[in-house]
Amino acid sequence: MYNREKKKPLAVDGREQAMIKPGATIGILGGGQLGRMIALAGREMGYRFVVQDPTPDSPCGQVCDEQLVASYDDRDAARMLAAKSDVITYEFENVDAQVAEILESEASVPQGSRLLTITQNRIREKNAIQASGLPIAAFQVVASAEEARNAVGELGTPAIMKTATGGYDGKGQRVIQSIEEAEEAFNQLAQSGAELIIEEFVPFMMELSAVVARNAAGETAVFPIAENVHQQNILHLSMAPARVSSDILQRAEKIAVELAEKLNMVGLLAVEMFLTKDGKLYINELAPRPHNSGHYTMDACVTSQFEQHVRAICNLPLGSTRLLTPVVMINILGEHVAPILDKIGTLPTTVKLHLYGKQEAKEKRKMGHLNIIADSVEEALQIVDELKIWS
Ligand code: AMP
């Protein structure tokens, strides 16, 4: 689905945005792999980059014109970033509120801070999705062990308890099998100090995701829906095209575009969804940035999600999201780096290697990914099997 219909320029957080053309400098808060891939794509288009990150020689800093070595909540560094940049973006959602305020008042942040505020907290995120009239699993906020028991009583078992803030890759959540377990789970997760929710367990048969882009002119473009497989709560594989009916693909795309419009967002929005056996879709989580499940676009679509992000924040027309070939993206974690490098001389020529320039290959740390191009998703999966690196 691709909407090229131009609407009237929107006032993003009270400002109308002109196009920011190549030659301008883009500032990135956060120097990890997402920042790196944004900078690599933007440099190809002729933009300059400056990044703020505490780790010297960060994955993003390695490919930028300049890195400000400073923590993410360093206000002086944020002022310097603002002074050096024509436009600013971020590569993670937990941006310090005061830094966001400085950047917004002293520089142009087309994405604004509203979406950040929403996606920093599961409760706000779920309320925003509900207010948009889009489907999510039933949930309740629980503030005591008793409320947790009552919630599990109403929602049924299994249920899932999650922290509202600070959780990622499955951290800060627990499956609850009985009302009795609710109390113990509450006491355990409440130690984090975060607010807690309990949500209905969705017996999904597949996890899907959509990455949708929107620029300040109100143009939207959604990438082909990815089919995702997680291992130990970390994304393992993303495949496109997803192996579901065209009706489901269209509904999933529509959900993502509708959400982007209702949230009046600018930039990229990743929408993770569950698909049940009876064809129902539920939104699980949002991310206001490029997403791991969109990495396949780098080698399989006319425009990558990273180029699209640059286009969206610079208010350029969005690029075509057309899928050029079936593809499987597989993550390279710390433990996979050595085996991949051992096989680098014999990798099939349709396997595209992306490494993020991280110094230390710690177990479970995302170090890179492969995009495997083939005539079908099944054939690409066969190549994964033959590599014998992922068990
Ligand atoms: P999250 O941190 O919300 O993305 O959840 C991590 C993983 O836990 C998801 O990718 C699912 O595999 C699983 N999960 C989360 N919420 C639910 C749910 N309501 N029902 C079933 N599985 C879930």
C-alpha cells in the first residue's frame, strides 16, 4: 500500500516544515546500529552527520562526520548537537525528557516528542492504540498484589505481566499460569519500581510487523509486512513476503497506516502484531524509529527503511517501498560472529553481510545481520539451515 496523495502541509508540533535538502547536517541522539544505518543511508544521499553517544568510536560515530562523546542525558552536549545540526533525530525511545526539550527548543526535531512520550510507557502506548480504535489484547494496570490477582481472575490464564517502562527483548515480563502466581509475580516485578500491567495472553500463530513512514507533508508509505520469529524473546528471523493471505497483509498494512495518521507522527513507526489462527490481528508493541524487523529492506526493497527515515524527517517525498525479491533477515548475535567470519569465504553470493562495528562480541548482543536473497522465503530458510550457525 503506497499513498502518494499529497495533503496540505501539517503543522508538526506547531511548525510547518520545509524540505531539508542534501548537504544539510543531521544530528542523531544515540550511536548504536540503528544510528549507524541511518547515517550510512543518509551519507549516500549527501547529508552530513553528527552523533551524540557516550562510547567513543560508537557504531554510528565510525560513519559520521563527528561524534560528541557524551551521555544521552548530557544537556550541554545536547545544546552542542542542536547548534551543529539542521535537523535532529534519535535512534531509541528512552530519550531524557529534558534533553528532548532542549533539542526541540534549540533545533528542529520533526518527529517531536509526543510519540516518544507515548512509546516510553506501555500504558500510554496501549491507551493511544485503543483511542485510535485499533485492536490490542485486553489489559489492566495493576498497583498491588490484590489487583494483580483480580486482573488475572478477569483476564484468565495464562496472562502476561509486564513492566510499563524499561523492558525490552522480553526483560521485565512474566507469563502467569495461575491466580496464585499473580501475587508472587507482582512482588517480583514491582521491585523494578516500574508501573505494571497484566495483559491477556494471545495464542498467536505468527508474529508480524509493519514499518510505516510519514513525512510532514502527510504522505505515508508502508513497507511489506514482515513475518518474525523470536528466540528467547530476541528477534531471530524476519521474512518477506510474510506467508499469509493477501487479505491479512492488507489489513496489517492498513492498521499501521491508520495508526501513523491517527498519531499524527513524522518519521518511522514500527508496529509489531500478533496474528491468531482465526485471522485476527492484535497490535503488541510500537517503536518510533527504524526497527530490527525492517532490516530486510536494505537489500530487498527499492528504498531501505533507513533511507526512508531520512526522507521522512527531511520532508522529502517518500521512496517506493516495493519488495524486489523474497528475503530472510537473520540476526548475528555475539556468539555467531566467529562462525560467520570463519565462513566468510564461502557464503553464497546472495547473502548480504551487515556488521555494526561493535568491539565486543558478547553473547546475545546484536552484532549484525544477514539478508539472504532467494527465489522464495523457503529457499532462503534452506540457506540458513545449510550455514549451520544457528541451532
Ligand atoms: P514484548 O516485550 O511485549 O514485545 O513481548 C516479547 C514477546 O513476548 C513477544 O514477541 C511475544 O512472543 C511474547 N508476548 C508478549 N505479549 C504477549 C501476549 N499478550 N500474548 C502472547 N505472547 C506475548
